[in-house]
Amino acid sequence: MQSLPYRIVASWDEDAKVWVTAASDVPGWIIESETLENFALEARTILPDLLQAQGVLNGATELPMSLVAERNERIPLNV
């Protein structure tokens, strides 16, 4: 198991109105959720299961994870 946190980047999809996986250190990782809080909850639930299925955990008692959220917007100007 890697000692650095598994990095997951969530990005806001303005068209679909959901948070989606933009990047990840975990092969096969793709989730989407309507709120960032639910995205984080899904990450904490799914990540251990996915890594266990890939045979990566090897009896680990905890799993380091870094969740980065990115939201880009265009702000209308009153000119």
C-alpha cells in the first residue's frame, strides 16, 4: 500500500449539476454526486472496497486519502 494519500480530484460539472471525478491515483475510480459532501462520503465508502478488490490493502488498518475539490465559474459582470 502506498504511504502517501490517494489523491482524488472532484470537479463541478455545471451542465450536469454534479461533482465528478476529474483525476485520481486509483485505477478504475469514477464517481459523481450532487453534493461535495456526498462525493466525500462515497469516496470514503468506495475507496477501501475498490482497493481491497485490487489486492492493494494487504491488511492495512487505515487508508490515507486526499480529496481536492475544484469548481470553476464564470461570473457575469454588470458593465
